[in-house]
Amino acid sequence: IMELGDNRVNVVFNINEGGRTQIAAINFVGNSAYSSRRLSDVIATKRSSWLSFVLRDDVYDEDKLRADQELLRRFYYNHGYADFQVVSAVGELDDTTNKYTVTITVQEGDRYTFGDVSVESTIPEVDSKALESVVETHKGDVYNAKDVEDSIIALTEKVAGSGYAFAQVTPRGDRNFENHTISVVYTIDQGTKAYIERIEIRGNDRTRDYVIRREFDVSEGDAFNQVLIQRAKKRLEALNYFDKVDISTVPGSQPDQVVLVVDVVEKSTGEFSVGAGYSTGGETAGPSVEGSITERNFLGRGQYIKIAAGGGKNSRDYSFSFTEPYFLGRRIAAGFDVFQQTRNYDHYDSETLGATVRFGLPITDNISTQLAYNIAQEKYKLDSGCDDSPQDGIPDADCDISAAIVQGIDESPWIKSSVSLGLTYNTIDDMKNPHEGIYANVTTEVAGLGGDAKFVKVTGRGSVYQTLSEQLDLVGLISGGAGHIEGYGDDGLRIFDHFQSSDRMIRGFAYGGIGPVATGTSGDHLGGTTYFNASAEAQFPLPVIPESFGLRGAVFADAATLYGSKVDTALVDQSTTDMKLRASVGVGLMWASPFGPIRIDYAVPVKKQPTDDVQEFNFGIATRF
């Protein structure tokens, strides 16, 4: 305190921050079903590494450690270990190194499966047998607490929809310690009649009230239902607008009324990012840079907006996206995208200017659909190296380009107006580090609502993840895909609408490196009308390297075929249009970097055709979904 006279003082705080603490090690004690490396993936606290200055995930915090304990409980409960307990979780600071050692002691218990599963009701008008079809727990399945929660929600909604708004569903578990099963009885009772008098929202300085209220399936005057309240809490947390969401109740003005109090702590939802990358294949091979501005909660209205620009040696991309997640007050995501793309190929260039209007609708928690209208204008021209002078659209004598591609260029500019409908099924447990679940997508696109393009295109892709060894953290992946495009009308199918192969179809081959080939000496691959592909892969942690680095290895085998052509028969080598299988095997290195998932693959073709283009090494920012 510094005296200033005249009854005034200055208060000075001298702060010695000291050095920044780190986490030297995270040790798990008592775990046998899962390795320490696997459990480290589950919790949010991470061991310090050279990336910690970017991720800031190595900060020791007791509240964070308590949240990690809950993450561990949910992980074990969802994998059959109903008796799991966290015995202790402590962090010890070494003053000499200024580093913490975190030790988490657990008691796993035995693994259970579901025994008999039944539904009982004390409400005479409710048919318990008819409700068994909505239960998601089944006899013989591994015990899963999330399936129990989902069953409670499904039963509650079903009964409430039948006119029993105050019904309560209570699960009762009966453990059999000898055969390690848990029999579950869902009991439906007529709960205490209570109504929601009002919903008070606090802490939302930026987010508007209605953005929070619309996540509730109940409103003022409705019957109070704890299950629906907890589901609203999960929805609010999933928005990623808030650091913390708490929902509590206080007595209302009448004995049968309650007041819901929603306390939120807002967080930053805007992002400005600048990145650089490198890819060895695809339309944008080579080095690239990208900058974007993203706002997930635009003006506090819950709207998503993104402006992005990027480019590389042979590409330029500009885009603007907007999404309203609750169109017309319903849980329908409506939005639009506007984009411009330029590409420089070996002998020609392309420019695409287009827009998409889309509507997304969740059907269930795992199934969603998207309807979109797409319109784009595509322009193609020979580059200066192929049409130097007088740039009349006729390739120079020394330009080795196929007549089929020249014919496609002559047909531009080309307007494509289409409608697409997609269906997605997703049960993946963790999109960043998947271990279990299914991701499948089927899309149909019909072009011909005006414009020049007239075709029907159907594509599908599915991936199944399954943990093969809990102790070794070994994950298996089986994926497959297929597609077919068929033109109609007088103009038929142009060359640029054919499918091109890529590393998502088969690794070990160059982009556009398999399938029908043009006649002549150019060797240009023209794409195909039909493809099938399949892949089997095993993913595993790398020994010695700390799990905080986010590195994993993979071994894989791919197979694919691309065939069929609607190009003029005189311009395509007919011997290359038949269905012929290609196959490759290889190894991969995956890194969950702060800049996105980075993957390096080395694949060797074991079955190929003489006209195929091989590319054994592949590097890029990508995911296998």
C-alpha cells in the first residue's frame, strides 16, 4: 500500500507467476481390460508434449480431473463394466521440475452382458408388451449404460405420446454374479403431477433465449419430465456454444409447479484460421494454403457462417456457407453454399461457379437425410501450353491430349442443374478417434432440371469400426463403396461426369489412374460409369511413442474396379472398359494433429492392368469416412 496523502492510497499487487507447470506422466493403476494408452485417449487431460503449447491440453486442473473421472466411468459403463469405480485420482507436483504426475487408480470389476429384459407397467391402460419393441437393450448383448438411457428416453416418449405425460420410467437391474449378467426391468409408473411454470435462462449475454429454449421438447405449462430435461441438457452441450450448462429446479408459485433454471457459461464461437498443407494426389495435388473465418453462433442466433479462400499450385477455391439449424422453427437445418473453383490439369484448365441450397432433417438420433438443389456452370479450355497460337480451341500438333477430352472441352460452358437426396446412418463412438460403430451414406442425384446435364447418379459408402483387442487398442475397419451414373436424353453423358478413381477408392494408384483409357498415344484415363471398392484395415498405437502425440499406424488391403464408358466408342479403347479388378496392400501412418487428421500411406499394387498409373506414396489431410 502506497500512501498518497489526502486520505488516498494506491494498492499494488506484486505477482510472481513462476514457471508454467506441465504434466510429466499420467499413470493408471488397477486397469487390466484396457491399456493405459487406451484410457489416456478417453480422458481430456494429456501428458505434456511438444504440441502442448498449441493444444494447451496438459494443464493440471482439479475440476478437469473430476470431469475425467466421469469420462472414465461412462466409458467403462458403456463397455460392460457396471461395477467400475475410480478409487482415487491425484496429481503430485514435483517442485524441482515444476511438473505434475497424475495417478488414477481404478477398480474395473467384471464384465457383464444383458440377461432378461422386460417392461412392466403399473398403469392399466399401458400395454407393456407392445413397448418392448422400442427397448434398445437385448439379452446377450454386452451391458451398455447408454443403451439403458436411450431405452428410458424411447419408452418415456412412447408413453407420453399415448397421453400419459407424467409417466416415469425406472430401470431396475438384477445382477447375477455367477454368470455375469444383468437382467433389466423397465417399470412404468404414473409419476407425480408437476408442471413447468416457467423456464429461466441465465448467463446468456450473447446467445438469444430462443436458441436455448428450442433445444427443449417441453415449454411453459407442459408436464415436467426429468428425462426430457436431461436430453435438452445434452443437446445444449452438443451445440458447443457453452463451456458449462447446468439445469436445476426451484419450487413454483403452486405446489404442483416448478421453475426450470438454466445456467450457461458462454464461450467463444468464432474462429479465424490460416493453414498450409500438402497432398500427393487428387485434383489439388501439391502444396496449398487456406484461410477461413467461421462463426458457429452468428449474432447469437445459433446460425453457422463460414468464409473460406484457398489455393495451391494448380487450384484456387473460394466459398461462402450459411446454415440456419432451425428452419421455420423446426429441427430442419437449411442453408446454402456459394463457391468458385479453378483447376489446372496437364493440358487444360477448368473453372466452376456454383451454388447449393440444402435442407437437413434428423430422422432419429442415428439417421439423417439431406435434400439439396445444386446448380453450377463449368468452363473448360486448353491451356497455353497446348493451344499456344492462335488459341482457337484446337490443340497444337505437339500437344498429346486425347480427342475425347478435346470433345468435352468443346462442349463447354456446361450448366448442371440437379437435385440430390442423401441418407446417412452414423453410430460412430468418436469421429476423431473411432473404435466402434457404423458410418454409412447413400446419395442419389438427378440432373436435368434445366441446364445441359441429364443423368441419374447413385453412390454409396459404408465403414464399420470394431475394437479387435481392448488391451492392445487394436481397431479393425471394413469399408466398401459403389456408384453408377446413367445419362438420358439426346446429349447423353459427357466425359467430365464420369467417375474418376482416387485414394478413397483404392490406394497405390494415381488419381484418375485406373479405368477406361482413350485411344491414341495420350494414355488419358477417361473415367467410368460404374465402380465398386472395398478395404480392410487394422489400426494400432505405435510402440514407444507417447499417446499424447496422437500417432497411430495401420496396415490395409484395398480392392476396386472402375469400368463402363459413355464416350464415343471410336475415342475410347474398348479393351479397357470391361470390369477388371485392381488390388493393393500397404501401411499407413495417421496423426491427429492440431491442424486436422494427417495421413501418410504407402501402398503396393498386387493386381493391376498395363494401362494403370501407379502412385505408391500418398500424403494428405483426410479421413476414411
